[in-house]
Amino acid sequence: MPMRKQQEPAPARLYDVEDPQQTAEEGLENYGRYINSSMARLYRFLGLTTLEWRAYGSVVVDVHGKEYIDCAGYSVFFHGHSHPKVVEAVKDQVDKLALSCRVLPHKPGADLGRLLAEITPGDLQYSFFCNSGTEAVEGALKLARAYTGKPGVIATTGAFHGKTMGSLSASGRELYREPFCPLVPGFVHVPFGDAEAIEKAITEETGTVILEPIQGENGVIVPPDDYLPRVREICDHYGLVLILDEVQTGLGRTGKMFACEHYGVEPDIMCLAKALGGGVMPIGAFISKPEIFSPFDSNPHLHSSTFGGNPLACRAAIAAIEVIQEEDLVEQACQKGETIMAALRELAEEFPEVIAEVRGKGLLVGVELTKEGAGGMLITELVDRGVLALHSLNNTMVIRLLPPAVITPEEIETVLTAFREGVKAVAAVIDEL
């Protein structure tokens, strides 16, 4: 298996900070005063009172120079932080053409569109570029409605598709939906993993089904093997557009280039973001079959984005895909994920009072805990031991590990040791939580 040597870290105090502690305190104070006071209080409550300063490979360095292995990152850093090839592509492009005037086409965008058509499954061909995952979902939903002429959309409970109005309407947790009701009409939610529930929910107004192949923010929920194939059959039978949201699962994260390939299913529209920018630039996309994309034939400006598909982001995405291919990152994700999950399942057997289940595919790993309060405590224990992890937004009982595919065997061992020590600390007080 090809392994990329980690970049050597530069000095942590990139801006020649004389007093790291004062800098951290001022940063958190300004964050609370000018960004999000509630989030700043949460940082303090969890003991996260430092600042991330720079990053390389699997490592994030704070303002004090302390290193953390990044198993968080929301699936953005599949390539690791600051991958040299992606960084070099962006540096090269910024000297040529950073942003587009939008009157003329540019080569990076055209090249990325061709490359995505080559690597995505089935007949997906036409790409629209945007800046984030929620924008990709918004565009996909608009395209599906324009094509079918029907406003009805079937989504799933526990789903997470983003937080703008259309994608939030498809998302499946009331905590985030309720403050913004009424949302976009026409959305219904059915249980994830139940294809027959989708069929029962179809009406004359239904035109679209939107799913994540694996639900990430709901706690890494892996569906039955026959679920997506059956959904594909249902959509074909009733003439529905199938949107697969691969924002979190796409581009190698699950041990396949796209998670739908585990099930042999081809979507009508696919949404991408996160890892598409190689951990360096923000970029999202939705990719469609030619027939579904036909509304753009009569009006090429039907949907647009000023900064979407800018040359810098497209160069980063091209380099990111090339890195995945050249460094065999998909296979690395598969093998390293198996190693991590096998060790965590052994830990679950040893500490059943703390860990209820370990599940996932590739380097999308979910650890479900037995008590609500255990999640925050375990994340704090991991941070103290130099490991960054996430809880799931739609299921706080689940800790997610999303390490880069370039994580080394030594770093994996460090993560697993930290996890064992953290779980042991939680086990000591689990009855009090």
C-alpha cells in the first residue's frame, strides 16, 4: 500500500506570537463577542480553550504547539491537511486566475467536469459547481423539481442534508427544523433503511427521493444491503428522480470511491462537497444524468453561483481526485478502517457499560455509547490525550471518528490507545452520568 510521508511541521507560532496563552484567551473572547457566544461557552465548558494554529497530514497544532491527531474534520480532510499536491495546485492557479469573471469559461472548471464524469458511477455527466454541501443539495432539489414538475420529495428521518431552507426541509431532525417552520412544502420523511416505507409514501405529487447512502450525522447508520437497490427499483418503477447525498460519504471515505458503489446503485443526481476540495479549498457539486439536466438546455442560467466553480477551487478538486487515485487512498481507507473498527469492537466487548455498538464502513466510524452524558466526557478525554473526534449532530449518543486516509499506523495506535484510556475514564463514572 503506498504511503505518503507526512509533511514536517513548521513552527507552531506561525505569526511569531509572544504570548500563546494571551493569544488564545483573546481569540476565544473575540469569538464569543463577535462570532457565537453560545459556541464560545461550549468551548469553555469542554475545556477547549486553545486555538488551532496550523495543520499537516493527520495533525492539527494549536497555538501552544500541542499536536492533535485529527479524527474530526467532518470528512473534509480525507487527504490530510495541506496535502502538498493540492496546495501546489492552488498556488499555481492563484498566479494565473484566482476568480472567474463569469463571462468566459475557464479550463479548470471544464477539466473538473470531465474528470467527475469519468469517475462517478453510471451515466452521471453534467456537473454544477457551488461552494458547500448544502448548496449542492439545494441545487439538486431544484433540478429534480424542474425536471419532474412535481414538488413532492421523500426524505428520511435522521437525515442530514444541510441547513439552508431547501436542504433543511429534507433533513430529518426537528431540533434544527422547528425554529424555521414553515419550511419548503412537499417534503415527507420515512424511516431510513425501509424501502417499502418509501413506496407507501408516494403520491401523485411525488417527484424525488433523496437519501444518504449511509447516514453520517445520524450516528453512522449503515442500511441493509438490499435497501438502496430496492429504492432504485422503486424510483425506476414510479419515474422518480433519485438523489444520493454523498457529501460526507463520497470520494473514498467509506472504502469505495462513492458509497453507493457498495450496493451497485447509480443515482440520477449525486451531491458532493467536503473532501472534493482536498482539505484546502471549499467546493461542492451536484452531478446529473444528461436527461435530468435537460432543464438547463432551455435556460443555462436556471441556477447559478457567483463563486461556485471558481478556478482555485476547481484546481484543488482536480488535484484532490488525482491524489486519491495516485496514492490509492480508497484502499487505504478500507484497510485502515477495518483495523480501527476491529480494535474498537474489542474495546466494546471489554467495556459494554460504555460502548453499545461500533459500526461503519471504511474511515467513517461510529461508536454508539450507552448514556447521553458519556459523549461529551469521552470527547474531552480524547482531546486531553491529543485526539480530536466528533459527536453526531442528529444523534449525540454516537462519537464519530473520521481520520484522514493518510493516517499512519503509528498514529492509529495513538488514537486507539487514547480511546481505550478515555473509555476507561468514562467507565469509572458511568453510573453517575
